[in-house]
Amino acid sequence: MQIAKPRFQNRFNVNPSKFRNMKYFAIIIIPFFIYSCYGRKPKVKTGFEGKAMPTIQLLAVDSNTIYNTERISPGKPTLLFSFETWCPYCRAQTKSLVSNIESMNDINVYMICNTQLSEFKKFYKEFNLDKYPNIKAGVDYELSFERYFRTGKIPYLAMYDRNKILKQVIIGKTSIATLRKIMIE
């Protein structure tokens, strides 16, 4: 007497219930990741809202110039954009910023990086940041920004009004229209 073979022949000796468990896991986890990437922008309460801009010194790409936030003249809103050169969301935010620079001409942009100067120089050159007079970018060699805001999250966008008073902080890639709306209103 010959035994009938099952319709599904398991050639690799894998337990089919493991695939079923993975399917349920994927059904639960994938929507979570999609929501976290495309959901609302996390508006962060820092406790510094309504307070003056901190003093942050940035070492410019020439390794001689120091940009200091104390020297920012009141009168224009200011965006402090903390990023890392390897972060895909920071790179996308930078690309969006430079491709929409015309709508940001009336806003000071300070790009703050915590990486090595050599890595920062490559990033600076790749995005041609020297072309934009309202963008000042440099390495936060004292880690002042990270210590002040107590964050390691990137991209971290701190938006200040014309009087250098913090209005709002957002973590994650954000449209230029949203940034303008928050800073200009």
C-alpha cells in the first residue's frame, strides 16, 4: 500500500507554522512603521518655548571661521537644523531646503552637525552649501545644541521668531511650507 503525498511538499524541512507567525507579525508591525514614518510630525515640547536662543558655536567648513548664534541679528526668523551627514532623512531635508531656497531667503538657516569635520566637508560640498548666503553650516564642536535640547534625535528643527524666541521644535523631515508657516506667523 502506497501512502499519498501531501499537496505541499516541504523540501526544505521548514515548519509552516513559522511562516504563519511571521505573517501575523508582519501584519502588525508593518503598519506601525508606516504610521511612524508618514504620520503626524512629532511636535516636541522642550520646555524652552518662549525662551531666547542658546549660544551655539559652529566651526565652519574652512576650519577657521566660527559662527555664533549670539551674533544673529534680530529681525529675521531663524531655523536651527541639527543633522548628521549619514542620515537619509537629514539628507532629504537638506535637499528640500536647498531646492526651495527662494522661499527661505527671508529666514536665517543654521545647519548644526556633530560629525567629524572631514565628513562634514564632503556633505557641505555635495549640497553646495556655500552658494546660499542665508545658510550657515558648521560642526558643533562643543555639542552645545545637543546638550541644551537634551536630544540625540535627527533631523531636529528648532524654529525661532524674529526676536530669537523659540516657537516650536519638530523632529523629522518637514516640508518647507510647514517650516515657513510656523516661523513667519
